[in-house]
Amino acid sequence: MADRQEWSDEDIKRRRRRSIAIALILVGMVVLFYVITLVRLGGNVADRVI
């Protein structure tokens, strides 16, 4: 049976910073894709007949 590794405070802080960085990158990508989509669709979206 393997011994469990105890996490030091520094390991926990490093892991939390990395998780926050990944979350910010993902949010940034979502915003970027949203903006690109709006730019590509242009102003014609509001003018279309429903």
C-alpha cells in the first residue's frame, strides 16, 4: 500500500495559483471567441427579418 503524500503549504499555494491562471485563460478564450463571433457576424444580425 502506497504512503499518502502530505501537501505542504507552498504546494497548496502553487496549485491554487496555477488553477486560477488556468481559469483566467479559459475565461479569456471564451471572451475572445465571443468577440470574434460578434465581429464576424457584423451589424447585419440586428437587421435580419425574423
